[in-house]
Amino acid sequence: MEYTHLGRTGLTVSRIVLGTMNFGPRTDEQTAHEIMDTALDEGINFFDTANGYGGPDHPGHTEEIIGNWFAKGGERREKTVLATKLYGDMGNSWPNSGRLSALNIRNSIDASLRRLQTDHVELIQFHHVDRDTPWDEIWQAIEVAVQQGKVIYAGSSNFAGWHIAQAQEAAASRHFLGLVSEQSLYNLIVRDIEREVIPAAERYGLGVIPWSPLQGGLLGGIIKKQADASRRNEGRSAESLETHRAQLEAYESFADELGVEPAQLGLAWLLHQPAVTGPITGPRTPGQLTSILGAVDVKLDAAALARLDEIFPGHKPAPEDYAW
């Protein structure tokens, strides 16, 4: 495994991030524990979750699964850099049970710590921007959590570039560290954040953590899997496949030329992008996790990166992307 610092911090994290969104709804607790054990065995120390994960009928269940795993001991908690998120109302729709008010930040952190059976999280992330809550209120709540030892760092998720700038300028005015990471949708097919989010992350020292790095499996060798009748796509997934079929065929052929699996190539490309700390992978089995670990060993030269840009054109930073 390779490691890097999370953004401008001194925190060392693995370049593959273990995503846990499937734990509960699609992966039972025993298998989830096996996946997390495998992750540590393979050197992955950066785990990502959220307070709302677990399914609509049991939000928070994923954190409970992780907490039960920590309770097994064996330095599982000590070896893990744990990131969770808050914002959603956790299913009860009662006033102040969601978003980023100081009250909900306090209550959500405390509830997550109980489910996770730990006294702190390394990274608390705002799952979405809250346009109604002033940043002074948000940062005051996080400062208190840091002082209490419940939180060490704060990050964002699904923020626009100007949201990052707004958050960081407010934090600077308080002499506070502010955001250290941004979790965004980013992959070879969806490259919108190249316009403004990545430039903002570079300017303010945030590590970018891409979610859906294989675009729902489209970049994981779907053409070959479909030919082998090992995967059937329906609905929006099938429509997306047909929209990008020519690109995906070229992409999988290029992966064959390089002698790597398509999923490894898609992850490796992200690891070569500016500001990226590491992509989030969401395995449903230990085997799915180990199958992509080779991505950190894939080195792409300028010619290979240019070929991928030809197949999946990206964006220039704004305003050059659409003006001059």
C-alpha cells in the first residue's frame, strides 16, 4: 500500500479508501467485518462512512457494524483513520435533526460516537452544503468538538468550489484550520470538478477524496462482463452504458494493452490527478477489495494519461474551460 498526507495536514492515510456504504443494506455484518480485517491486513488505514448509511429503514446501522468491529479489539480502532459524515435528518424529519446547525452538529457527532463505540473520529465531514447556516456557527460547533477531543479534522462533501472558498475564508478569520478534505463525485466519465473544485482544493490545501470512482461499475470492465453474461444492466444503468459504449470499448481495449484490469486503470488514473488523496472503493466482499489493490502499483506515463484524456475528455479550470 502507498500512503500520503490528507490534504495539507500531517495525517498519513492510505491511497485507497475503504468505503462502507454497502455494510448493512448489501453486505451482512460478518462479511463487513471480514472486509475491514482484510483492509487492515492489506495496509488500508483510511475508512469512510456516514451517519445515514445503513438503509432507509435503519440509518446509522453501518456505523453500528463498524463499532461492533472496533469492539473486537486487536488494535482495530488504533490502526484506523476514521471518517464519518453528518447532514441528513436520520429519517425522523424532526426540526433540528439534520443539516449543519450547531445543535445538529453536536447531537450528530455524539450519536455517531455512540454507534461507533469510540470517543473520537479523525475526520468529520459535512455531507452537503447548508446554505441557511452561517459558517461562523458551523465553525464554532466544530471548534468545540475539537476542544472536547471528539473530532480532530473537518472535511466537506459535494461542495462547489465557491463553497470551499467561503468555508476556508471564514475559518481563517477565526484562526481555525478549516476544511482539510473534499469528497466529490469524480472519475474518468464524470470530470466536472476539474473546473472549480479541484482548483479550490489545490489553493486551500484540501485532499480530494473521489466517490464513485468507477461510475457505478461502468469503468470496471462492464463490456467484457456483459459479453461473459456475468452482469446484466437495466434501467438508467443500461442507458448510461449505451451512451458511453464506444468510449468504454476503447477504454477496456487500452487496459488490455497496458496489461491491467479496467477497474485498476480507473483507480490508477485518479491517483495521478492533482489534489487527489485516494478514491473510495465500496466492496461487497473481501475478494472485490483485494482485486483492485493493484491500482496503486499502476504507473501511467504522459502518453497513457493523454490517451485516457482522448477517450474521456476532461475540463480546464474555469473560466478557460468555457471562455478564455
